[in-house]
Amino acid sequence: SRPGELLGVQSFYFHRFRDADAICVSDKCRVKAMSSEQFKELSTKMPELQQAVHEMALRREFQRAIVRKLKTSFSSTNLREVFNAIDLDKNGTLNRDELRDLLTHLDESVSEDHVKLLIESLDLDSTGNINFEEFTTLFA
């Protein structure tokens, strides 16, 4: 993790078991905890914070699904390879069906609402699909 990074957002939003740990590797590292109740209270006062953190959770879940499906790390050096692997119809965009297929690697019963939210989070030009330029903007 990097300085200022939030941990556990997918668990909070998607009610999934957290399977990662935060470990401080220096005496300068500080971890601050916030309960879900505290976050709910804060996000009620700041809806833009809730929206930003929810989009972060969606994008991280997308990355996690890619790693699980492709069984490879997700880095800026292999973005084209990753994009091509999840672009099942090879038309240069990621559509609803391809995102649903990807998300089933995390949750076989993924809802259409969840897929819709993911598309809205990734679709920067509001076309209903994610092209490679959007993909690199978000993940490079």
C-alpha cells in the first residue's frame, strides 16, 4: 500500500471477506482504523466522499477479478495484454457481458445492478462500453 491509501473498501461495500493484511514495514508507518459506523456517519455528511470511495471499491474489485481470472499480476506494464484477455469478442471495447463474465470470477451470483455500477465507474465517456483509452486512463 502507498501513503494515504484506504484498505478494506471492497469488504465494506460488497460485504465480502477481506483476505489481505496491512503490514507496516518501517517504524514510520501509521495505520488509522475507522469503523463502518464511523464511515457511514462521515459519508452521510459528505456524499461526494461516499461516491469516490465506492468508485474506488468498484475499480479495485475489477482489478481483483482480472487477477483471479488471468492468474497474473495487474500492472501498468501489461495493460494491453490484460485488456485483450478480457475483451472476449475482440472488438476493442469491454461491454456488459464481458464485465459480468469477469466479475463471476469473484462472485458467481453477481447482480446486474453491480455490473451496471461497475460500467458507470469505468465508462469515462458514457458510451456504455470501456475502450482501451479509458482502461489505461484508470489503471496506468
